[in-house]
Amino acid sequence: MGKPKVVAIILGGGKGTRLFPLTADRAKPAVPFAGKYRLVDIPISNCINSGYTKIYLLTQFNSASLHNHIASTYVFDQFHSGFVQILSAEQTYSSESWYQGTADAVRKNLKHFHDQEADYYLILSGDQLYRMDFSKMLQRHIDSGAELTVAAKTISRKEATGLGIMKTNAKGMITQFLEKPAPDLDISNYKVNANYLRNSLGEEVNESNEYLASMGIYIFTAKTMEEALDNDKTDFGKEIIPDLTKKKPVASYLFNGFWEDIGTIKAFYDTNLDLASINPKFNFYDEKMPIYTHRRHLPATKVNFSNITSSLTSEGSIITNAYIVNSIIGVRTIIESGASLDGVYCMGATYYETEKQKKYNAEHGIPNLGIGKGSIIKRAIIDMNARIGEGCRIGIDNIPRNDGDYGDYSIHDGIIVITKGSTIPNGTVL
């Protein structure tokens, strides 16, 4: 019958308010990640590694930087039918509203997908960290005779509050689906089927794995998805999937690898810093299933008389006489003499300053791009093109730090976020 035609659809999300200020002027999938990548590189790379190269990315907020990244990164040759195409929310004669939810976003773009004559649609989120071979999930979908397959992770009751949970039979077919149950709701009838868990993962049920959660990764048979969207329902998890479980065969696909939803500043910070640990939960060093990103043709990082421990340094950086621990240094980061970073994600810069620009900065009291001499920074995220002056103390002193947004910086869960393109004057204490 030939190879199944699969079209991948990546949902770019809404305003990304939980990741603000990192999403102040960029779409959530375009947020820099792990020093040299963007969040969107994860789902796109998983698609390419699975052999699915017809990829649509749905966005509606601050999509300019995302467009630039996609256009300069995912260019297939003229003999290849693959593409990565951004579809932003648009006004048409049939609809003047923005995307109202995940299902609504897909519905409003069906006319664009029809050209590909897909057999199956693969629906993904743009802000998760994981590595998955989607072809195995598709095979599970075909073998089970399902019209929809939902990727699932085992979780505890505490974790279930923020996720969609599912009840299955012994064969892993979903009989009920509940989106984000309240902490005090009795969901004991949703506990995982012991035989299904044992046969699929070789595990016994315990408090850490007694429920199955949706990963927000779906495979639809093409005709079924279009029928399921022939209404005004707006969300897959809240409406479409629960409704389909009552009408169609819906399967689960158990995934036992690392998976993290990077939806908040704390999750973003913790996940990034874990990458610099000795044994990170996610492995970027996998040549069989690499994570792709924009090739910058930058020189190797230059390190002069510095102490760097449990950290990642991206290409094109210049680090002089600095102390760096448990940190991630992004591309083109300049760190001056005497600086100290502990638990910092510095996203770097999009360009190098010229000597003329540096002279202008000196004449006008403006710090250069990067981290100034003698500055000490702890537990912080420093966004792209930020200027940290000399002798600054950020996250060091025992002073009140209330969560909130304060112009050039924000504080979320005690993590200080220096906003993109901001300037922190010499001697500042935060």
C-alpha cells in the first residue's frame, strides 16, 4: 500500500503568559533553549528523525523571530518534498477570530492541510522536551485499529492535576478521558490497568505510576480528525478527545522516556540547568536522533584563565578570568574578568559589537553586551542581547525579592529574569 502519508502539525501555543517575560516579544516556540537551540527545534527534530518532513507550525503571537528561525534553519533541497511552514492566525471571509484553542487552530487551517492528502495527522506541542520515534506510535495506531492514538506517560496522583488523564482497558484502548482533574476530585476509577502496564512496560502499579497522563501528542486518522472538528469545539483535551472516546476506538501509546512540559519559568529554568549536570535527564548527545537548529558558523568558545564546572558553553563565546558553575552560556556571550555565575542561564547575543560601538558605549556610560567585570550573578536567566554592567550583584544579597515584573527584569518563583535587550547599570544590586 506504500508508505503512509503523515502530516505533522505543531501547536505554537497562545501568548505564553506563564513564560513571560521570555515571550514578551517572541512566540513561545522561539524561546532560546539549551544555549544554542529554540524550543521549536525539539518537535521539529523528532519529526525529521521519524521520517516525517511535512510539518506545519501554527502560531498567532509575536511570530517574527520564529519566522526568521524557521526560514534560516529548515531548508530542504529541491529534490526533497519536505517543508516546515508557519501558519499564523489570519482573518478570512469564513472567520475573523483568532485561534480559540488547540482544536480551533487546527480546524481553521484544514484548507492548507488538504493539499498534502494525508492519511494521518500528527499533532504536537511546541514547548516540550523529549525524544520520540513517532513511527513507532503510528504503528501502534495502525495495529490497534484506532481512529485516534494519544501518547501517554505514567504519573502520580499529585501530577495528575495539571494534565489530562485517561482510563484504559487491558489492551490500552481509552474508555474515558478527563482533562486536569482538581486535587480534591476522586479519580480512583481512572487508575492504570495493571495488566496493560505490566505487558507494555514491565512495571507493577505503585503510587508513582498509578495514572496515565496525556502528553499532548496525538495521531489521528485523517478522515476522523476532520469529522471530529466539524463543529465549534475549541480544545482537544477538554472536548474533542473525551467525545471521541464515546464514539470511536481510541488507543493509548505508552512512552517511558524523559518528557517535560516547559510551560513555566521555573520548569524552563530547572530543565535548562539540568542539561549541564553530569547525568542530565535529557541527552542532547545522541547522534542517531540529533536535535537540529540554525547553523551559525561561529568560532569555538575562547576561555582565558577561567574556572568552569558543570556547565555548557555555546560556540562563539569569549570568557575571561571568570568563575562559572551549574550554568549555561549561550552563543556569543562575552563574560569579562572577575565575573562569577552560579545557576545562570545566559542566552547570549545575536551579534558582536564592533570597536566603534564599544567606544560609543564607553563615552555614554553604557555597558557592553554580556556580563561586565566583577559582576556576581546567581539563580537567574539573562535573555538575549542583555547588558550587565560592572560590579553588579544579582541574586546574591539577602534582600526581599517579590515575584513580579519590574521593567528591565522580572522575578518568578524566586528566579530573576533579565529581559531581552535590557541594560543593567554598573553596581546594580537585585
